[in-house]
Amino acid sequence: MRKASAGLLLYRHAASGPEVMLVHPGGPYWARKDIGAWSIPKGEIEPGEEALAAAQREFGEETGATVDGEFVPLAPVKLRSGKVIHAWAVQADFDPSGLRSNLFSMEWPPRSGEQREFPEADRAAWFGIDVARQKIHPGQAPLLDALLAHLAAGR
């Protein structure tokens, strides 16, 4: 059975149009990657956990913050790996300088036998939709389209 993830797509209205908040994955494999590397704050849904609760939990783990508001479900996206991402759009603000991400451990350097800790997300930023489309993991790009459709409908 394929794993499923859940996350939140924060958005805000700026003079130039809507902006979305994305996070950059931490760790040495992502350190030099930018285009197509960013993501919504998300993570795996635990057994028996509701998807929205998982999205809110993961947002807290990856950013150190909580968010309130109207959570608008977006159509799930299926990645090439088969993993499904469930996401909710929510209008909220977040100061990227306040990012406080959980840490994960991994062997680094490879085959060294040494464990090092890295943040799940090493930075966060707000992007206009056109730039976000370049930065976000390609499999998550349909979430941007779903957000734009929601905003165009005036809901």
C-alpha cells in the first residue's frame, strides 16, 4: 500500500497577486537544489490519523508554527512514485525568519558511520505564483492551479 502525505498550502494576497509559502527541504542532498525542490509543508499520514490533522501536525513540525483559518480542500495530487498528497489551502501569514523545523538524523558523510542532524526544512519563503511554479516540486504544481481556481471562484 502506497503511503499518503498531507500538507497545507498557505497563501496571502499581495499587491502583485496571490503569494504562496513554500519550504525548502533540509539536509545535504538538497543543499544545492533550488528549482523544483521546494514543497508545501507536508508529511506522511499516520495510521488512523485524519488527513487534515496530519497536515496541521506536519505544518507545525516543519515550521514551528500553527495556523488557523478556513481550510479549503484541494484535489489530491498523485506523484510519479504513486504517493498521494492531500492538501488544504489556507489564507494566513507566516514570517519565514521564524522557521523552527524538527530535525532528522542520517549518516553523513555517507559510509562514515557518523550520524548528523539536519532540519526537515532549512528555509521558507513567499513566492508569487509564477516563481512558485518554478520552485515547487513538479508533482505538486497542480496544487497551485487548484488554489488559483479556488481564488477565481471567489470562495
